[in-house]
Amino acid sequence: MQRQVFACIALLTACLSFAPAARAEGKQFIGLADYYHHTLYGRKTASGQVLKKHLLTAAHRTLPFGTKVHVINKRTGRSCVVVINDRGPYTKSKVIDLSHAAADQIGLLDMGTAKVACTVLPEQTR
């Protein structure tokens, strides 16, 4: 029974991970962002890539891996483009988890969390 439940969850996750990005293009969302804890660097992400502090990457619950997202810190006005390569955040109050490099680029490191505006970029920018 546990194997069947695990298999169903794995299949559902795979379907969501490889959904066509075209329907997400131009999607905008606003909410809180934070960044990965330093102990997570060097571990594999949900996409299988190793999480690296210096890359502009992020986690999102449903966007397909490889999707590029423009993230703007609403308080500082600073922005960056990240590539989705992980799942999360697992806290309902957050909409995106950023790598250290992305958090630094938008001025999030000192704040810890910040309100951000995110826009899914067109596929040709990927």
C-alpha cells in the first residue's frame, strides 16, 4: 500500500514537473520570498541538479524545471532572473525560495524574507 501511494505521488510530481511551460508564460505572482539555508548547498535539488550558492536558481511549487522567472524585490526595486530547478517552498506563506546569489542580487540577504513580484519569462529566453 505504501509503495502504491509513493508511486502515485512520484507520478503526479513528474507530471507537474514536465508540464508544458507555454501555459505559464507571462504568469505573474506576488508574495513572500526567502532563500535557502546554507546547509542545503551541495545537495541535489528535485530536478537532480546540485544546489549551488553562486547560481541564480530558485524553487517553485508548480512551475516546470528550466522555467526562467524575473523576480523583483518590491522594497528595494532590485531584480534578477532565476531558473527553476527545485520544488518548494514548503511554507505556505512563501511563493519562491531563492539561491544565495539571487537573494544577494535583489537585496534579500539582510531582510531574510521580502515581498517580491515574479513574472514567468517567455520560452525563447530560456
